[in-house]
Amino acid sequence: MTETGLHRPQLASGVRLRWDAVRERHVLLFPEGAVNLNPTAADVLELCNGDRTLDEIVTELSARYSGADVRADVENLLAAISSRGLVVDADA
């Protein structure tokens, strides 16, 4: 487990990542509302399918962003989103 407590993060039941054509941005939809996402957050969450480990997500994003060290940013985002119950661990 990582500091986020997530080994294989995935969107919680009822939570959906969608493209909002009107606002031209990704949103995270859930029964009580929605969260507007910046492109980087959307990149992270699209990889959270319950199959990939957190390490695999970090590796993939690092490759997308020219080898940047993205671990802390990914962990901080997932900690914030999971604290709202929108991302859970598939292994739990």
C-alpha cells in the first residue's frame, strides 16, 4: 500500500469520468454532483481502472510527461479524490 492507501485505484461505484462538450472539459460525475477536472487530473483518473497499480499509473504518466517525477502529484490527487469517496481500492 502507498500513502494514499490505494494499491489498485478505481472509480467508486456510481462515479463516472465523462467529457462535458458544453464546458469542453472532463468532469467526474457522481450521484451528489460533479467535479470539474483539469486535463492532468483527467489523465490520472482515466488510468484508475482497478487493473493498474498505483506504480503502473505513475510510470505511464511519467512517460507521457517526458519522464517527469509525478508520483507526489498523483498521490495527492488520489488522496483528495478518495477522501470524498470517489476513488477506492480495487483490492479492498
